[in-house]
Amino acid sequence: MLAWFKEYWYLALIFVGVCIVAAVIFHFAGKSYKSYRTAYRKQEAELKRLTALKERFVPLTEKAIAESDSEETLEGVALAYQLFLQKQEDMEREFSLLSKEKRYAYILDVFVQDKSIGEFFRQNGDILKNEIIPALCLIGMDGFAKELEVIRKMFDPTDESTSLDEKKIEELQSYAENDNLYQQIRLKSAEYIKANFQLFVK
């Protein structure tokens, strides 16, 4: 045996190297599978949550709004509109035909769900970007609406008075997060919707 190792020592080194590589592969494969399982469980939980939300808000009625938890009122109402719009041939046209209160509720939910001021203005169409300001004013958040208007102008190709300023966007984002403004929007929207339910039911 000793003679074999003396003659074929390089094979032993190769064998050890293969074992190390295999161990590394199995280690990362295990981590990858764990990450996949975690992501899958999160997606499954989110699907169940949205299904339960749909059952409570579709069809959208006065009772559904009145009995809803304020934490989920805005999202539930917006989900009802989203499911309606998805069935239409021209979603954009149908959205424009909704009352301003319904559009505003939908837009506020998109804003809250995005949780990023920059992404909201980069990823959404003009109607959402332009109406987020009056939507915020509708629920009494005029101060934040005024601050956000500066950012809106940055993304308006027809406005030459305001240049894109990433630092200002980051500052307003930090302000929104530190002052828990997304939660405020959610709760103030719920308060307005519950008090004016007749404007939101179909």
C-alpha cells in the first residue's frame, strides 16, 4: 500500500480535491434548496393571504368595507378593482372611466405596495404618477403631497423647471420610512373609505 502511494501520490491528491469540491457543491446545493423552500413558503403564504382577501372583498359591498380591518381596507378595495380591470379588454380605458375616488384608492394602494418613491415614478404610467398628489390630498395628507409634488415634477417630461435629483428622492424616501408614512396612508385611506363607502362600492 505504501509503495502504491509513493508511485501514485498524485491520484490521492486528485481524490482529496474531488472530495473537497463535492463537499462544497453539496453545501451550496443544500443552501440553495433551503433558499428555494423559504421563497416557496413565502409565495404560498402570500397567495393564501390574497385569496382570503379576495373572499372578503369580492364582491365589494358596504358590509365588506364596514367589517374590514383598517389595515387591509385599502388593499382589499384596490384588489376588487384590479380583478374587475383584469377582465376588461382595455384596462387603461376602463381605469380612466372609474370615479376619481376609486382611481385614487387604487393609486394609493400601488404607492403603498411599491414602498419606493423612485420606483413608483419610474415604473408606473402617467395617470398614476399625476394622480398620486390629489389622491394624497383626498385623505388629508397635503403636507406629504406637497413634498412629493417636487419629485413628480422630476419625472414629468413636460416640466423643465425641475431636474432629476436622486439625493432629494432618497431624502424623501427616508422621511417616508422614518415617519411611517406608508402606514399612515393605509390607515387614513381606510378611514376615508369607511366614512364614504358609497363612493367606492360598485
